[in-house]
Amino acid sequence: MSALSGKESDVAIVGGGIVGLATAREIVSRFPWASVTVVEKEKDLVPHQTSHNSGVIHAGIYYEPGSAMAKLCVDGARRMYEYCESNKLPYERVGKLIVATAEEELPILKNLYERATANKVQGIELLDGHQVQELEPNVRCLQALHSPNTGIVDYAAVGRSYARDFLHSGRGEIHTNFEVKKIDADENRGVELTSQRNETVKAKWLITCAGLHSDYVARLAGGAKGPTVLPFRGNYHELKPEYRKLVKRNIYPVPDPKFPMVGVHLTPRVDGRVLIGPNSALALSKEGYAFWNLNIKDALTFAATKGLWKLVLGNPKIVFQEIWRDVNIKAFVGEAQRYCPSLKVEHTTKGWAGVHAVAIDDTGKIISDFLFESGKAGRVLNVRNAPSPACTSSLAIATTVVDRAAREFDWKNEADILEREPGSASSAGG
């Protein structure tokens, strides 16, 4: 990573996660005139959601047909496999089963099949319980949705690979330990970012991809007050090495259609481990990786969010169930035992936790699609909501973001950019 140079870049990107890095890579690959600076508040890249997830390449099953999430997930999965193959990153198409264990889950499963079909997910099929046992002898269910195109990958490795691509262009810089405290965006002067340590980065345009902090950063850049991004902590346990052959592919329960969480699942990893999880408990810090983590600023923001209270009071049973699973391993493993009864608590060991972003509006409605926002002074574009399947969709999201930036910022060729630079002769008037 290079030191702060003081030189103005064409584009600054806030966020060194997988979406920010994919966007930086996309810009330098498509616009040979463009220089890009990425700033990340942590000391390393991909520190949060990118490196703390199940590592699943999603096929596009869950998402509303026609939505950005559906389109970009299906396209993103295809491109993710191609990228991993061409860059020799380890991945595997292990497949996935979404299993219904109760009669009331069967209509939801059918709806998922119809969504997946509408989204043109490859190879999707419904299986009965006997067919499932032929694939997974330790799984019990009434019916399941089989997705052979679902896979696994290490997204932290993918994100770091995007960073190498970006830096290899010779037109990119990455500054870590740069926590943005102020953003000044002006139609004529461009954009200036100031860090908590009073370092500055200047650019003509800004794209924010701040993940869990996307609401805070977007508001600094003149964006709308909402939606608010809430952090939900998900704990993972692991199967002990001698029990890792319990399943061969991803095994998911049928999700509650009112929530974006997909339930406690069994997930193989490319390093040979098998995860159980995650649950989804509201955290009191944007980076609340432990039950007792508390950030006063975050907690006060959440307490003042009308939508949070409406969400909690409207769904108290689910909220407290998730908290209970957060602290009780028997309840946690019990969720997976519904479809894998041979799994025992003693087969597991404590893993780690991730925190995923859930954006809500003032009515308590969860934002169920990717959300992009035009920012201040014609100089800013904010990625306001990019939850799962953002890792799967990262290359496709980057294309969408850069397409929009090119339209809104009127990016064409180098001559056009030079003519429109603040202070240039042709923009000075007269």
C-alpha cells in the first residue's frame, strides 16, 4: 500500500471490501485515463463482511424476479466462477439443498422453485425425501430444492485478488487506516476526504461502498438520511474434523419469507472445514462480533430509529429466538438437527462470528434489493445497500455501479475528462 501522495485522483472509493475493490478494478479496466484511490478505515483490506461469511457462491434462488439482486446474483455467480477459474482461486460447485421438514414449509419451497425458475437459475429441481437421502444420507426432509450450481469460495481471497488486479494497472492507490470523518463535495472543486487523523484525499468523483457503515458515510457525502443499516451478528460453529463427512454440500432450511436471513445451515468450506450457522441476532455495534460489544454512538442511533422498534415489536418471537440461539449452543445446533438429526452438540466446536448489514426504512421494512443513490453536487454515487449476495454479485455490482457513474459523471474519453477538469481553460468560461 502506498503512502498518501497528496495527488488528486480521478475517482476516490470509500471501502476496501469486496464491492469497493471490484468497483476500483472495473474503473481502471474500462477507463484507461482513470486513476483511483481506495480508502479503508481498517489496517487490512476485506476486514468485515467479505471475510466473515459462509463463503457460498449463491445461484440466485431467493430474490424477487426482475430485481437488481436477482439479475446481478445470477450474472455475478457466472462471472465469479469464470474469475476464480482464470485466476486459479480455489472454488467448488458443491451444490445446495433447501430442505422442507414440515408441511407448512412446502408452499414456501414451491415459491422458491418458481422464483429460481423465473431467475433462470441453472439445473434447479425439486426432490422428494428419498431422492435427498440418495444425495445426502444424513439429511431428513419431506422435500427439497436442489441447486447444483451453488458453490463455495474464499471471498477474502477473491477480494485481495481484485486489489492485486487494481494495483497492477499502475493507476491505483490503496490507503488503509483511513477512517473518513468529513466529505466535502463541490460541483466545481471536486471531492475532498478527511480522515480521523486529518489526512486528506482529493478526487474529481467519489463512490462510497462502506458496507456496515454505508448509511453513516453516505450522509457525510450529502446522501439521504435513510435507510438505516443495522448490524446483525451471526455466530458460526464448526464440525470437528472427524465429523466433516456428515454432509457433502450446502444444506439450508426453508427461510422465513418475511426476513432476508436464510437460517442456520451446514456449509462446506474450500479449506475442508464444515460450518454450522449463522444465527442472526441484532448487535449493539456496527462491528459487534461478540454479545457484549457495545458502541454508544451506534446504539443511540439504533434507539432513535423508528423502523427498528417497529421491526422488533412486530416480530418479538423471532428476535428473541435469535438472541437465545446466540447464547445457547443446544438451541443453535437444534436448528440444524431439524434436518440433520444425527448431528450432535458434541460433534461441534466453537467457530467465529460475522456481522451482516440489514437496511431498514422508517416503517420497519427491510430493504430487500441492492440500492444505489446519486449523491451531492453531481460528484458522488453511494452504494446504500449491498447485503448478501453481494460477494457473489460483486463483479456484476461493479459493472452496474460503473455504468451508472459513467452516465451520471459523463465519463467518456481522456480528452473529455481533461476539458471538464475544475480550473481547466475550457471550463473557466470566457
